[in-house]
Amino acid sequence: MKKIAIIGAGPSGVYLAIKLIEANPKIDITIFDKSDPLITLLPTGNKRCNLTYKNDDNIEYAKFYPRGEKFLYSVFKRYSYLDTTEDFEKLGIKTYVQDDLRIFPETNSSSFVRDKLLNKIKNKVKFIKKEIKEPLDNYDYTVLATGLKSGCKLAEKYNIKTIELKPSLTGLKIKEKEFLNLAGVSFNNIIFTDNGVSGPYIYKLSSINAYKKFPYEIKLPLIDDIEKLKEEVKNNPKKQFRSVVSKFIPKSLANVIIKEEKQCANVKKTEIDTLAYLTLTATSTDNKGEIVHAGGVDLGEIDKNFKVKNKNIWVIGELLNIDGLTGGFNLQLCWSSAKIAADDIINKINSDI
Ligand SMILES: Cc1cc2nc3c(=O)[nH]c(=O)nc-3n(C[C@H](O)[C@H](O)[C@H](O)COP(=O)(O)OP(=O)(O)OC[C@H]3O[C@@H](n4cnc5c(N)ncnc54)[C@H](O)[C@@H]3O)c2cc1C
């Protein structure tokens, strides 16, 4: 019997074990983790586990990944969000789609998902609580599912090339001190923090700019309907400009942006146009909001089945140089890469007999 080692019992490693067992219940699997299995699943989606995202167009789906887009076209064709939700339902995890298309378990509980997934592999795999620091001998096939932080070092010990890690999906610190008193004030999916800006819009921006050198300018959408603001200004010539602007954005923010006291009659159209965006200077990432990293195992090292070329090693999940935006995309990468790698391992076992 061929022996399989999975290093990492996060979402990708555990899902891979489930898929292997479904294909062959007698398979010999050992999972190594320095911590308890699926601990990393617990905080996901604010403990609700945003396990995937609904979009039936695989090409559009891949666009939600600032790194890995082209590689993922064929991946989602073979195992999509729909395959995931169907398979989760078979595991006893019914899901629902939120208005914003993010998908959650009906129980809204990541610990429920954890229990269901672990239940499936209970007594069917060996679990060894141990940090793996050197390549393993004695296994026919090895899967690296370690996530990024310690995983890159281990991958390099297996002579697998990695791309430098950078924080992604983070808040950003800003240079402009006058905005730092606005902590908690929000607009357009952006929220001020005590050292900068955060929120879904900023996470996306930080992800797209993960490799950009600081400091850099960020242009944040401020007032969407500038024509309406122009109309209000025109219709209220005696009103303070700042108080009219406050109808469109939080008052405390308007107070910082519009420094000068002036009536609407004295405001030029070009001045109003500048309020479409708020331009700030990002000085560094604020790693408090950190969710994933850009970087990891170079995609040039693996084939379309997540197998390292010329080695009996597979790399899945966050350890890959693929990362998605917020919305369930990073977990979907775990499910898809795990399923495809599991199928490939099963094929390999059958052809190696
Ligand atoms: C707060 C937070 C919320 C998130 N929410 C969401 C969400 O709602 N939706 C979403 O799609 N994504 C979310 N993510 C991202 C998502 O959690 C990750 O993409 C996902 O956990 C990656 O899974 P993985 O199995 O590849 O790696 P990990 O989850 O990192 O698991 C790797 C496992 O390997 C173990 N390990 C590492 N190195 C070694 C070693 N050398 N030896 C032995 N064991 C080792 C670790 O202990 C760990 O258990 C969130 C992330 C965070 C931090």
C-alpha cells in the first residue's frame, strides 16, 4: 500500500484527506500538524466561515484573484464553487448565498463546519501533532498544505522555488495625520482606523498593490453623485459649503476635508469635482487586518494538477502563489486545489501499481 503524508491540517490538507478517503477508504494517510486540525478555519468569516462565493462564470471567478488568475481558469472548470457546495451538502453542511453572493453554512458557524469535516476523516487517517522542519522520508507521496508562514521555508528545503511573501488584504497606514482622529468613521466600504484606513475597499487595494513600493498614492471614491452635489450647491448659495457636503459624507469627514469656511455661492465647479475622490498617501500595511499573503510556491514549479514537476509532491491551498480577494475566494482555492490534487494522487497510485 502506498503511503501518503499531508503536511498541514488546515482547510486544504483536511479536504484533500476527505477526497482521498472518498475515492479509496483504505488509503494510508498520515497528517502532520504542529497545531490542532482545522484551527485556522475557526476565525474565518468572523467565525461564520465564508466558505465560497457564487459566480457561474469560471473566467470571471478567476478575476477575483490578483495572483493566479490564468492558472485558475482550468481549475474552476474542473472543481467550481458549485461542486464545493454540492459536496459540502453531502458532508452534512448545507449552505446559503448572501445578497452579496458570499456563501456561508446555514448554521453560520465555522466550528460546525470544522466538526463535520473532521468527522469524515476520524479514525481513517493517522494524525501526528508535530512541526515538520525537514523533508520527510518513508512516504511515496507528500502533499504540502502548510499555509504560508512556515510553509515557504519547508518548500525550499524540498527544492521548490517560492516567491517573496507580502501581506495582502490588509489595512493601510497613511501619512495624513489630520484624518487619524476619524477612527471609526466610514464611507464607501472604507473605515478610518487610528493609524490609517481599512475595510473591504482597502483590503482589495492592498491586495492589488501587494508588491508596490511604499509610499504610494491611493485614490478613494468619496462622493459618487458629484452632479447632485453641484445641484445642491447651486440651489443653496447662502449655505455653508461644508454643511451641504455633509449630506453626502459623514460630517466629521467633511470638517477635515473642507478646511475653509465658505458659502456655496463662492465654490467653483472644479473644486466640487475634486470631491469625487479622496487622495491619501499609503505608507505601509497595517498587519492587524492581515488575512492572507501574496507570494508562495511559484506556479512555474507545478503542473495543472498541483503536482511539483518531476517530484511526487503536491502543493495546495494558501502555500501557492495564488491569493484571492475577500469573499470566500481563498477557501475556494483550498477546496479546488485539494480535490484536483486528490484525483491526481489516486490516478498516480493506480498507475504506479
Ligand atoms: C482571520 C481570518 C479570516 C479569514 N476568513 C476567510 C473567509 O471567511 N473566507 C476565505 O475564503 N478565507 C478566509 N481567510 C483565509 C483562509 O483562512 C486561508 O486562505 C486558509 O485557511 C488557507 O488554508 P490552508 O489549508 O492552505 O492553510 P492554513 O489554514 O494556514 O493551514 C495550514 C496548517 O498547516 C500547519 N503547519 C504549517 N506549517 C507546518 C509545519 N511545518 N509542520 C506541521 N504543520 C504545519 C498549520 O498549523 C496549519 O494548521 C481568513 C483568514 C484569516 C486569518
